[in-house]
Amino acid sequence: MSIQAPLRLLELAGQSLLRDQALAISAVEELPRVLYLPLFMEAFSRRQFQTLTVMVQAWPFTCLPLGSLMKTLHLEPLKALLEGLHMLLTQKDRPRRWKLQVLDLRDVDENFWAIWSESRALSYSTEAMSKRQTAEDCPRTGEHQPLKVFIDICLKEIPQDECLRYLFQWVYQRRGLVHLCCRKLVNYLTPIKYLRKSLKIIYLNSIEELEIHNTCWPHLIRKLRCYLKEMKTLGKLVFSRCHHYTSDNELQGWLVAKFSSVFLRLEHLQLLKIKLITFFSGHLEQLIRCLQNPLENLELTCGNLLEEDVKCLSQYPSLGYLKHLNLSYVLLFRISLEPLGALPEKIAASLETLVLEGCQIHYSQLSAILPGLSHCSQLTTFYFGRNCMSVDALKDLLRHTSGLSKLSLETYPAPEESLNSLVRINWEIFTPLRAELMYTLREVRQPKRIFIGPTPCPSCGSSPSEELELHLCC
């Protein structure tokens, strides 16, 4: 007999049971575990919300990955499930079968349902099903510990969608009984009050990735610093287009110092990205010296840094193991790059990505970074486009990459000899110069993916990527 035949009989039994919703509700406590998930999925697809309310009250697994049943959350099924949970959370004695510890509203565990919907449930033990997920996200918390609700949040619109508002209100009214856990929180809202309202409800120690866009730096520091320092598991922190920095240098230094003190508590931080870095100009050292955990990824982009800021990058142990360093569009043309040249040499054993695109580096500065660059034996990606280089300078640079055997993606600017008075490429001059550069490079190593000239390419529209092969179109 095929192993699928009994399962199909169980599915038929579940479908038959759901034809009489009152009977299905009364039978929930006695349902075999092997029938529980197919019946739940059937009730969900039929929008039998009263049945869902009762089923969640006897949920026999440690996790309910509701988000994997929907591309986006819908209010009606969410209300039905939360209503069922409300009745249980305040009870001293809970149903004997109820083992739920985690309600997961993220789309993270499709296989949990696929095992059953593909008629393979009998090949899985029900014990394995109950033990599989969320050991990392949520260790066993005990019968009367807070229920953990997992969701990733992106704040984009005002007001927020109905599901999120309803969930926030439900959690807020059950403080102490429920922890709203958010591994990834992204904010695009300029008024900071909406982000603050969210942070008051979210269990802060659950946030591992935080992105804040389009916010005023002084407001961010004053209003969010107390929340940031409680995010002790934070591993990724992104600030993008945070603006309105003050012209009062003393006040700016005080704000940076207050903000930097947050990093003394972030012991798991591995990625720090700040776009529009100008706010920290002259004060970057205050931030860097407060970093507790060795960073793997540092992105300081778009703006101005002083020579003293660049110097501090090579002085602190927290930056000694960087794998990815991005300084794109940080204007460096007015300062000495000798301090920056020490950094690649210091992290040569670990550095995999180096982005110095659009920094307006000139040939007179290049010699400061070439020795350190030539030692980066693990480098796989090097972006150096949009800088001011003669053809001789570029040849010198390419020769210094001879030992970088792992380099698989690289970009370089068009030689300044090929640019006209409007800083546009004269293709008749550029084409033979590019051939010269490629000949110089092939004398020392064979390139894999390389762009020389403008990006994206005006001829074919291509941009640098790991997928694109050697780029040499005219």
C-alpha cells in the first residue's frame, strides 16, 4: 500500500469535518496531531475564522508560523488567532495540549506547512515537528512565560497598515504576557515619533538589524539613544540620509559623544553603515573608539571627513578584522591619504571588499594606499571608479594588484587624458588607452570581471556585478 493513501484519507476526514463548523470546533481537543495541521490549513483557506480561534487554543506544537501561510498579513485571520490567544494568556490553567511558545508572523518556514500539504506527514514524526523551529529565536520559556510574537517591521507610510496597528494595540494591552520580537526593523518615516511608538512596544533585545532612513541627526540622538543602548543583540546598524546637522561645532561634538556612548553596549555589532557621514566630520574618533565588537563591515559614505577622521580608522582594534570597507563618495581629495594607507595593510589578511569609488582621489595621493592594497591577498571586490587618474597612474595601480589572485570584480575610472572639457569621454581617445591598460594588467595577472570607464556603461547599460563577465564593450 502506498504511504500516501492513509494521509489522503485523513485529509478527506478533515474536509468532511469542516463541513460542519460546530462539529469541528467541538472535536478540536480530541483531534489526532497528524490531522491538526491539514485541518488548520483547510480552515484557513475556507476562512472559517471561528474554527481557527478554537484551534489556536489547543495548538499542540511549539510554533505557529502563520506568516508562511500568507504573502502579506490579513486582518481577519490575525484577529481570529489573537482573539483565541487572548483567552488563554490570562488563564492560570491552560489546555493540556497547548504547547505554543512562538507565533511567527514572518514568511520564514514554508516547509512546516509543505510537509503536510504535499502528503508526506506520515514520514515525519510528530515529535520532530514540534521540536523543529525557533530553538535559536526563542528557547523554551516555560508554561507561563511570555508568548513571543515574531515579525519583521518596515515603517513606510502614515498611518501604518491595519494589521500592524491592530497587533501593536493587542501587544500593548497585554504587556508582560506577550513579547513582540522584531529581528529586523526598518524605518523610512521622517517624523521620529512613529518609530518611538514602535520601539516602546517591541522587545528591544530581539532586534538584530536596525535601519533608520531620512531622519534628523539631532532628533535621532536625543529621542532614540535610550532605545538603541537596550538593543544588546544588535548586529547590523544602518543610518541613511540622516540630515540637518548643526553648524555649532561644540554642540555637534556633544551630540556625537552622546550617540557614541550607545556603542559601548552593542557587543554583537558587526555591520555599521552611515550614509551622509558629514555629521561626524571632525568627531569620528569618538564613535570608533566606543565600538566594542570587532566589525566585519564598515560603510561610511557620502560626505566630507577630515584627515584626523581618516587617521583614526587605522588606530582602533575594533576595525582590525574588517572584511568589507566602503568609503564611496567620501571626498578625500584635499587630505593626505597616508593614514588611510595604513588601514588596508592592517586588515590585509581579512579584507574582501574595498570601495573607494567617487572619492576624487588624485595621483599624488595614490602612492599612499598602493603598498597596503598590494598586501590584501583576500580581496575579491575593488571599486575605484570615478576618481581622477592619468593613464600612467592607472597602470601603476594595476601593477600593484599583481598579487591579488582572488580579485573577481574591479572597477577603474577612464584616464583623464580621454576626458574632454566637459569631463565626458572622448571614445576615440579612450578606446586605445583602455587597450593599453588591459595589456598592462594582463602582464601581471588575468582579470575576471573588470570595468574601465564610466558606469553604467553608456553603450550597453551594464553596471558592475558578480554575474557580469569581463566588460570591454566600446
